[in-house]
Amino acid sequence: MLNDLREYYLVLELELEPTATFTDVKRAYRDLVKVWHPDRFAHEPSLERKAQEKLKQINLAFEVLERFFAQNEGTPGNASKAHDTSESESVFVQGHALFFGNGVAKDTAKAAFFLRKSAGMGFAPAQYLLGHIFYMGDGLAKSENDACAWWTKAAEQLHAEAQYSLGCLYHKGHKSSLLEKIVKSTVDWRIGDSKIEAYKWLNLAITYGVGLKGGLAKEAASTCMIETQRNEARKRAAVFYPRYPQSSPEAVFDQLFDWFLEEGNAPAHMELHKVFSNMTSKTGGIEKLRVNVCDKGLEHLRNTFLGDPLAKTGGYFKAMGSAWNFNRSSEDWGRLIARSLLEFPYDYLSDTFIQRRENSINHIWLSFVNA
């Protein structure tokens, strides 16, 4: 099995030794993520793209090795399951190498054979890549339905890239009728179910780590959606949410506020940093407005999620008034900063904050609807 995992050890710059421990893998993974994080190359688009691709390889290598160690360090009662998982990973490694031409001649048809076998054993990375092959028609007959089926299997195992692919697929109108597609192409209003499914899977993709591209796709998919549809999408997504700790909405928002301060103080994100610095100079310190920001932020989310049209409309006009009022009160500043925290464009945020914000909003939504 170790020989089959050679590629992933090499990606993490580890020697392939039987004595290697998962602690070694985690240490190497953390170090490489720091080196190759795309945020370090935000002002060099070509380097940023290379870093994104490198980080994908690093994440995949860690995912495979994490599963390997989890199964092989289990109890004797799990020996059979560990053997099955190891076999599915081994077969996946062969298919992955053939598909990308890593160390062997590229052969997508042969790759599909191995990937189908691994996917059939339930290995999520293989299911995701097999779905990609079906979608592109590269090595197998092109089939959107088969792509959707395999991506769904991987997505339900919390594979973030599969969730992202599914969201984009539904946003393009998968399983929509001809009438729905005509309406979509004219005004982007989908009368069927696919828009809700798109929002659901993109919400999950961001929840599990697909950052900027997931946010932009969800933003596009939510065009012309009403809040009832968004709530239905979140209801469907909630089945796959992480097990959030028992915390009040106030505690969750307070933590999100800390992350926002951290994000705004990071010069790497220039646009937010500029807005943040301006707000800090005019308010004498955003930290001083913590209670006001949390109060106005939760008020906005409560009105949004619970569907009070009058309160939501009133909140919108209050927010507009706060934005245009140059003699802002503490309440105005609290409302303005809260809306910035919750709605600042994805383009100017780090992937880490995008994921944290999505999870915080999920957590608060669950608190409100289950209250």
C-alpha cells in the first residue's frame, strides 16, 4: 500500500518510509499550506493560479493519507473496513495517475476504468473525478446525468469540490424543463427546483472550504431568489452541516466579529483593509462598537431568515440612511459595520474568512429556525 501512496508522500515532500507517522504528515501539510496559500500571491495573478493548483494537490495528498492512517491505526474490529478503504485508495491512485499523466502515459479511458472501480467502493475523491470525466466526456461518453450522480455521492460524503461542481451544474439548469430553461436564459428566474439545489450545494461547498469561487457562484445562483427559496435551500443543506457547538446566536456573531477584525486588519486584503481603516479612524475604533454591531447584525439576520417583510424593508431603509448620513450615531455605525461584515463582496475576502462567515451564518440560521 505504501508504494501506491508514493505520489502523495512526494507531494507533501516526505520520504516514503514505513516508519512515517500521521504526525509527520500533518506537520508537512501545515508547513506547505503556509508556503503555498494563494493569499500570499494575491497581487500576482499568474503565481496565485499556480499556488491554487499546488494547494489542490497538497489538500488531495493530505486527504488520502489522512484516510489511510485513520483506517490503519484503527481497532482490530475495523481491519476488514480498513482493507476495503485501502484497496479503494490504491485503485484511485492508479486512475488518478493515468488521468493526469503523473509518472505514466496519460490514458483517460484506462483511468476511467480504475476510477469507476474505486468510486464503486465509495471513495469520494474517485467519485468526484469520475463525475468530472463524465461531464467533460474525456475517456467516457459525455453524460450530465452520470456526472450528477457521481458528484452527488461524493458531495454527500462532504467532498467540497464535488459540492461546488453540483451547485454549478444545477445553476446551469440541470434537470430543468425546457420552459424553465427559457425563463432562466431571459431573466434568470427559475420556476423549478434546480435553483434551490444550486444554492444548497454551493452553500455546502463554502461551508467545507471552497472559498472565493464558491462565493461568486453562490452569488450568481441566488439572483432573483426570494428568501423562502433560500431558507428551503438551507433546510436541505442543514442535513450535511457540521455539528456546530451549542452556542447562542450572540456568541456565534461575537466570534465572527473577532474574525472580521482580524480580516480587516490584514493589509493583504487591500479593499477591505482600506474600508476598515477608514471606519476605524471615524469611529475611534471599531472594537468599541462590538455590542452595537452584534445587535444590528443579528437583527438583520433575524429579519432575513424569519421572513418579516415589513421589518426587513424597514431595516433596508435604515441601513441606507446609515450609509448616507455623514453625522452617524453609534447605532448608525453599528448597522453599517454589521452589514459590511455580513455582505462585503467575496472578491476582497480571504478563503478562510469566507468559510468562517458561511459557517457562522449557518449556525445562526439553525439557532433561529430551531428556537
